[in-house]
Amino acid sequence: MDKKMLSGFMASICLALGLGLSPFSYAEETPASTPTVSIETHSSVARDAKENKASAEGKVNLNTATVDELMGLKGIGKAKAQAIIDYREQLGRFTSIDELEKVFGIGMKLVDQNRDFIVIN
């Protein structure tokens, strides 16, 4: 290979690399944005209304609360909320807030933290 040919070869490699690393090679084609539509079903509207009612009152009824409503209490996750519902289904309605201590995983401290947010109806 002579110098002229080698020089041309090197120039073409540099040009190819230079174009490959240019900012234009990284520009992504952005798709036209598509409008989105949100459709609420009756059940989601009813659920939102129920959650808003519970939030407005600030109290959770231990005898009627769902898992999601119970999870709104301090220190109550999905497992403890389900344990409360299981206790209620097996042994009947709660008769006092203190009875909540009998649920597996719930102690007096947790009951006291939530006492102002719980009702028994």
C-alpha cells in the first residue's frame, strides 16, 4: 500500500467514525403524542366516594372496613389489614377497640396509635 492509498483509507475511517459519533446520529425520532382518555367505571367512582367519606370523617369502622381502608391506619400494612378482616370473619364483629389487640401481630402500642381513627359500629 502506498502512502496516498493509506492516507485515503485512514481519512475514510476517520470520516466514518466522526459521522457515527456526531450528535445527529443519536437523535431519536420522537413520535407524535397521542391523546389519552381516562374512563372511570362505576366501581372506581363508588370506591373513591367511599374513601373520601372515610377520609372526611377520619375514622375507620373495624366492622366494615376493607383491606385498603384498614391500610390507611398507622402501622397497618396489607398483612395486618387482612388479619383484622380474617379475625372479624372468624369470630364476629368487634365489640371494642381494645379487642383489636387480639389480632395476631397487633399490640397495645399500635392500638393506642390508631385509637382516635377507629370506630366500632
